[in-house]
Amino acid sequence: MTRRTLEELIENFALFDDWEARYQYLIDLGDDVPAMEDALKTPATEVQGCVSKVWLHYSKDADGYFHFYADSDGKITKGLVYVALAAYEGKTADEILAVDIEAEFAKLGLDQHLSPNRRNGFFSMVERIRGLAKA
């Protein structure tokens, strides 16, 4: 699977005229999230603050690049996992901290159309990732 960049996602979301189609696209993106091993789905990897269950695990290679493994039991939330991975996968700590995710989220238009709970869940994932980058 080739993961789309955040810029590509912004362009793709702009192609849809209505939010029903955008929600379906978000769900379809979730189908492209690589499977996460069940052994990694532990209380330590569970992201707090999400209505759906979300797990986030990472590794960091010798060159300082982060690699994330994530999953969710919710379809729309899994699409949001895809968005988070598009924003942060394969980046260094400095690159992760430089992403203005609020602005990018707004460009996707998701800030206006997601429930507050889903929005909060997405930003809980973001805070976990940023916290890992700061450590």
C-alpha cells in the first residue's frame, strides 16, 4: 500500500461536493490502514480520549525516523488514524513537531463536520504522537 500524503488527502477531500461522500472517503481510507498485530493492542498503547478504541504503537529507526502502527474499532475513527499516519509517519521528531495539524485539519474540512468526540479523539492521537516526539 502506498500511503497518500497529507497534501494529497487535502486535494482529494476537495473533490467531493457533499459530506456524505467525504465521510465515505474517510471510511475507505480506514480500510487502507495496515493491520496492527493484536499483541500490540494493550492498555499501554490505547489512546485515551477517544470514543472508539484506538491503539498506537511506534518504533524509531537508527536515523531517528518514527514509524507508527495504529488501529481502531470504529470505521470513521480508523479513517482518522489514516489521516494521522499521513501527517506523521516516517518523520523525525523535529518534522513531527513542525506539522501545524490544526491548519491541515481545517484544510481537510474535518474541523467543521466531525462530532466533537471524534475531533477530540483525533487530537488525542496527535498529542500522543507529539509527546513521543518530545521524549
